[in-house]
Amino acid sequence: MPTPVRFWFDVTCPFAWLTSRWIKEVEKVRDISIEWVPMSLSVLNEGRESLPEDYKAKMTLAWAPARVCAAVASKEPEKLDALYTAFGTAIHRDGQRDFDAVIGQVLDSAGLDASYAEFATGGPIDDTLRAYHRSAMDAVGDEVGTPVIEVDGTAFFGPVITRVPTGEDAGRLFDAAAELASFPYFFELKRSRTEQPQVRPEAQS
């Protein structure tokens, strides 16, 4: 029976994007079943007035794609994988920064109805998005961002990677992350990051 993996993501985060491409590599070499769930850095950072102005501007822009993902997750969750791939390709590989402008394009690419774009402006869908985000925080705690992964009932933040391992390397990283997370008294393993996310070379492979 496949090991259940739940993956919470914000499409605008380059680190979540790389981790998502890794877990799809894991899917090729390990018997896992992935459930994709939206979360939101915009929700996470609501009310944090001390953030730099440029980052707050990014958080304002990040609402629209997160809302669309929440709408699709609530109505057609089986298509969320394709939607995330389409969003991530446009944003991280192609360098699109006008998130509103790519929504129609990615919906079409993922085989979704164009009417989902109407959710981008907010309304009741914000409560749905917050509920999805809350489910990630409930699983792992409030001191993390995206991605959050739950493997067979045990949740953790990350892994934070700057490149995407493939083949058995992807499987070994999965085995190691799941094994560490299985210890209830293990909380953190960290070192200074020395390179930026290698998003474009990976996405073109």
C-alpha cells in the first residue's frame, strides 16, 4: 500500500517549488501517494507590519494564485497537481511576476475552467484558503513557512533544497527526511545556505 504524503505549498515560493519537483521525483522511485494542499505565505504574514516593504508587496501579489489553488482544491482536488505544475512553470521557470496575468494561462494548461479566475479577487474563498493554511500549521506548528510535508501522519517543514535530486538520490533524501521526522523529540537540523534556488535549470530538464 502506498505511503501517504500530504504536501502543502504556496505556488509563489521557489523553495516549495523545488521541494515539490523533488517529491515528484520520489514518486518515481518510492511507493507513495501524494495529496496536494494549498497554503499561503500571504495568510502566514498577515499583520506583520515589520516586514520589508518589498516583501509585503510580494505578499499582496501572492493572494491571487493562492486563492485560485484553494478554489480548485475544494472543487477538483485531483487537478491541483497539474495546476501547481502550470503555475510553478510560469512563475519559476519563465520568470512571470504578474501573477494575475498568468492565471488564465495556467488554468487552461491544467485543463481547468476559466471561471476559476474569478476567485483571485477574494471573498468567501479567503476563508477556505485560511482553513487549508491552518491545517498545515496544525500539523507542524506556527513557526514555519512552506512547504510542509506530512509522511504517514508525521509532519515537518521542508526539506529546504536549492537543487532537485533525481533517481535514487531523490529516494534517499525522502527516506532520510521521513526517518528523522519519525523521532518525536527531533526538531531541527540546519546549516547556512550558500546558493540560491536553482529553479530555471531544473524546470527545463
